[in-house]
Amino acid sequence: MRTRSRCPKCNGAKLYVCENHQPEHHSSNVVVPFSITTVKIPQKETGAREGSSFRSHVGRYETWICAQCGYTEWYAMDHEQLLERLSHVPGSGVRVVEG
């Protein structure tokens, strides 16, 4: 859909492109980008007290929606280098599968 600017299902030409956001979990008044993944940052890297850790929300999505039939595709944005780096970080939850 993104490369042809047409819906692959119905060939519709009117498409909506949405940046995805979600409410912050502790406040309904704040919105944050819908991230590709969340990575735990070890305590030793944050300088926090023992037992503490932080997380980093990384990457973002955009959604393409056909106005005619509603067919929807999600695309990861700025993902190439980000996911490659994370795939080498133990415990990141990101892995590469090549067929």
C-alpha cells in the first residue's frame, strides 16, 4: 500500500496515514507514540539504586488505512538499524530469523 499508494485489496486510491499513539499508562491526559518494543535497561547502566531498572520505548509505527474498504497495513518506522542493534543485546527480546 505504501509503495503503490493504492490498496492491494480493492485498488482504492484514498488512503489515511496515521501516526500511532497510546495513552501513557499512569495518566489518561498524556499520549506517547506506540513503540515497536520496550527494552529493559539494566540497573548498572542507569545508575539507579539496587533493584531498580528503567525501560526505554523504542521505534514507532504508522498505519495505512484504505478509505474504501478499511484494509489496514502497519509499518515499522526507522527500524532497520534499531532492530539490528537490539538483536545483539542480550535480554532485549529482539531476535533475527532468516529463512
